Amino acid sequence: MLKRNLAPSSNQSLLLPSQGPHWSRQRILGISAQLAMLLLGAVLFTNVMITLGEQKLRQDWATQRYSELQTTGTLLADKVNFQQFRTHIFARGELLRQYLASPSQSRKTLVLDHWHALVHNMPDLLGIALYNPSGKLVFASSDIFGDARLPASLLGTNRTMGGDDIYTSPIELVANQGQLEPFMYQLAWLENQDQSIKGYLVTYNSVSRTLTSVRPPYPDAASPLMLFDNQGLMYVGQKSPGQPNLPAILGESLAESFPELWQQMSGKYYGQFHDDNATYIFIKVELTTQYETKRELYLVSYISNADVAARFAKWRQILVTFMVIMTSMAAAGIVLSHLYRLEQRSRMLNIELSRGLFNTDAGWMIAGDSGRIIKANRAAAQALKQDTDALEDRSLQWALQLDDRAFREVNALLNATGYWQGELDLSGRGGSTVRTRIRKILLLDQRKEYLLVNIDNITELTQTRHEAFLYRMMTEVDSALALTKADGTLLKYSSECQKLLQLEPGNPVNLADCLDDDGDAQWHRITEQLNTHGYWRGQLSCGHRTPAATSLHASFKAIVNHEGELDYIACRFVECQTKSESADNMVPHRSTVLVNHANLQRYFDALPTGSKDTASLMLLDVTPARMLSHMSDIGQLEQRASQIETQLLRDLPRSYQMSHWQLGKLIIVLPDTPPKKAHDFAEQILTKLTELGLSEGLSIGIAANAAGQSLQQLLNNAEIALRRARQPGQQNICQAFTRSV
């Protein structure tokens, strides 16, 4: 038996002061210089890694921001094109066409109502206005733009556009609800069939709302966005406290407040600009493709250095923590290396002291790192039942009688912790039970390891503990008690059990041999149930061992080892009856069992009509699931069916009739028995067979007869009930068309 103890040994105090290390002034100065250089290098390395990390994060963030600006610019250009299309649709509106064909106040009201609805439903649309051919305002949906005339370049013969063309103006600012609103207007020509001008339709679109519709997060402090025209005037954006060079109000010029950035922007389509406060990302956007209305704008965003530092703060903490840990470990390594050199000088004295302590009354052995025994004292040889000279140069595995797997476990634990402790049973070669402690040590040369083995003889202690364990297990049952091995060999038994089984002290007896003719097969079934359920209860026939009784009521309990395998069996025996009482009770109420279906049919047909109509039929399946797996189990099944048949005949009322049906199946006809009474009788049968240990795999199906029903129909209903009784969740009893509760 091998018992491992993973606990390391306790720290040992010094026998002499000279055994410990002594620190000199030179060594203290040397280790201080090394630690200072280590700290300086760690600080410099940490700063460099933080700087590189922030630069990498800034580059990745700028790339992401440029992608956002590119997407926003594309969506903004598409939105402006859509607004041009929308202006074209408004200019071709039916209400406006009717008004231009025949102006009237009612039609004007209808047009304005329609325009108000459009402005209300389209957030980016500020207003719609109609101008006459001379460029004077006729009416508009809003008065925030006043009555200013249209530019002369768009009127008369000076114009270069017309027809289906849509003119898009530069960005302008207008006061709307107390705030400056950047807007662009789009103009559509209203022409007659002869291409003469009958008016102009103008739509006013908010630039800031358009930008918001294509970029919902705007404005957002975490992702700022500004819009400039090709002259550097800001039309969308807000002042940031951390960016003093950016324009503070709408309409202010970037070329004046931040000329360095504007110089970079004016000559490029996209790019980045870095200063001490932030990184600026810009992209040029062309809103229209026509040369006459070509509008170029700049989308600008920036990434604050403070935001980069804040986002990198977590990684900065991780890096600093990692460097602190690594520096601490390196410092500990430096200190330990110096301490190791100091301890090297003190180990020689320890070896000399150990040499004197080796030759004592305790068992000691020294083995090399390969497991070969170098030296063993007399106490160790006596505990191992070997000569001192015979142990030298022998394998430690051979001396301790360890198999390959156990020896590998010992080596693995020694390599991991340097210590192993366990109890070994050496009875295989006439040895004793010993407690062994193995410690790995390193001698002064630091080039070879040795194993120091301590051996204590604990044979008497082990025997005492085993005897106490066996007696403790015997106390788990009462009456006639016995303790056996898994194969049935009796280990311990009480005096009552000795009298009951007539055992002779000192002679080994197997419990299976105490049973009658089929003792081995019955013992095999008992051990199967012990392995699966952990217990077994039933009757055992021991006629040749118990002259005063033919059977015993036995209760077995399984005792398993740490691997879950059956190790011991605790037994309790109770005498059932005397032979005379048994002889009387063995006479069944009925002695006739019908053997085929024809006899059963004649019996059923001969019943009185009243008894037949109120009769019930019970179909019993006595086949356990583990049987019929092999042809050799058929004999066991027939024997088990015979035992159950005998028990049923003993308790069967005289008015009931039993018949064989199929292999492992019995039929009981119950005349004048309603279904409820038949179910109660089935429960009594199941309870009685459970007490006798014969209920394993038993299923009962019950069917109630009805007037005019044949025996075959009754059997078919009982078969259905039997199949239901075998299903999981049932109580092994089921009644046709009525489940048991």
C-alpha cells in the first residue's frame, strides 16, 4: 500500500552559527550597484515602450478617423446630389405648375401649405421660395431669408445654365432662432415650352442639419468634426478648450487663426498635421461635379494628445505593473544569486555534521540522482529485511518494491517539491510495512544531486490499524454478522453467525460454498446488484449448512475502495423459519398451474358469465434486463421464474388461476375481481417479491374484462399495459386504459 504525503518538510534551525551566510561590506556595495543599474534600465525601457505605444495608438486612431471622414464626405456629396434631385422634383410639382399657369390667392395658399408640410417633414430643408423672371421674390415658405434678389449672373441672357440644371450656391450664414445657421440654396429654372423664363424655384438647405443626417453622432466631443470652405472659413464646428488655434466662431478664417494647418490643407486632398496639442486629419470633398457650381469643402477632425494619453492609460498601467514585477523578480534573482554563493561556503560544514548523524538507530539510506543506493545503515537494512552489503549499488525501486508507475510518481514529486513521504507494504518478499521519507539534497559541488532516504518500521502499527478497520466495519450490521471479501471469502464473523452457519474457526470458508446447488450463480447475481446498487436483500438457501432451517434472510451492504470498486461485503443473517414450519407453508393454496393456452382458454370459457364479465387478467414479466444476453442465461431465467411461481402459488387465493404464457411470462386470471382490487393485489405481489429479493426487472400489466370480450382481447390489453409498465417513470405496474397513480 502506497500513501503519498505532498506536504514539504518544515524549516530546520541551524545547529551552529557558522552554518548560516555572512554578508560583507564589499558584497553589499556590489549588490547595491547592480540593483541601481537594474532600476535605471527598467525606467528607461518603460518610458520608451509607453512613447512607442502612444504613437502606435495615435496612428491607428488617425487612420480610423480618416476612414470616418471619407465616409462622411461621400455621404454628404450624395446628400447634396439628392437635394438637387429634390429641388428638381419640387420645380415640377403639380400645385406650382397650376399656380404659374393661373395665379390666384387660393392656389398660392395651397402651394404654401404644401411647402410648409415639406419643410416640417424634412429637417435639412429650411425653406422654399418662388422668384419672378426678374429675380424678385414672389412668396416663400419662411421669411428668415428676407426679400433679397437673386444674383444677376443667374438671370436673363447672362446665365450659362438652364433647363433641367440645378444651381448650388456657396455656403452662407443666416440668423435662425437667434443662432447662425450655415446654408446653401439650390435654384431651378421654371421655363415655358419656348424656353422663356417664367420664374425661379429656390430651396434653402441647412448644411449643419445635412451633416447631422449623414453622421448621426455629430456633434460629439469624442469625435469632433469641422467644415471649412475653400477659403478657410468655418461653417460647422465648435470651439474646443484644448485647441486654442482653431476658429472660435462660425465664419472665422482658419488661415488667420491657424495658418500652419491651412497651409497643409490648401495644397492637398487629404492628410494629417501634428502639433503639440493634437493630430489633425482633413479631407477635401467636392459636393457637385458641374464646373459652374463646383463646390469644394474641407472636413477636419482632430485627436487630442490628452485623449490619446487617457485611452492608453490602461496599457500604461499594465506596462508599469509588468515592469515593476519583472524588476522585482530580477532584483530577487540578484539577491538570491549572492545568497546562493554565500550558502555554498556553509554547506561543507553541514555535510560533515550529517555524516555523524547518519549512523544512528534510525534507518537511513543515501542514493544518487539515478536512484542507485550508495550507502545504507544497519537500521534501514533490518527494516527492508536485507543485508547492508546487499543494498549497496542496488536500485531504490527494487529496495522499496515499487512498480514502474509508482516509481515514476515518486520521481515526479521529488522533481517538483524535493520531498516525498509514503507508507510501503514490503510483504511481497517477506518484508515489513515501512514509512519512507525521501528528500532531494544538493552537495557543495552543485553538480550532482542525492536522495536522502529515511525508513521507519511500522508493521505493528499497520496491523493494529487494519484490525481496527475490520472490526469497525463489522459494527455496521447487527444480528449474525460477517465480513467477506468481494469474492465471498469470510474474513470476520460473529459468534451468532458461526453458530447459524456452523463454521469451524480457523478454516477458510467462502460464503458462496455455503449456498445450495446454484450457489455460484446466485452469488454472481448478488455481486452484480452490490456493484450497481450497493446493497442486496433476499433469502439464501443453506440447507446443508443449517440443519435447523432451510433458508436465511440475508442483508448485504457493499463497501467500496477509493476507486469505486467492490472491496468488502458486510453481511447480516436472520433465521427465517424452522423446517417444520416451512414444510407447512410450502404447501401452496393451489397446486395446478396451466401449462398452455388451450387449457387456459377452456378454463376461461368454463367460468360463470358473471364471474367472467367482472374478471381481471394479470400478465407478469419476470425477465431482468441483464438476462437473455447469452444463451446460458436461459437456465437462470427458468430457475428464477420457477422461484417466483412458487412464491405466487403460496399467496394466490383459491379462486385465482395461474398459467404459463411465454418464456419469463406468467398469467393470472382473477374472477370476480374489479380493476382496483386487481391493482392492490399486484402491489402486494410486488412488495412480497421485493422482500424476497426477486423483484428485479418485474413488470405487471393488468386488464379488466368486459361483457362479450374474448380471452385473446383481454390478453392483448394486458400486453399493452405490460409495455407501458416497462417504460421509465412507471411503478412497474400498469393497468390497460387506466394508468396507476
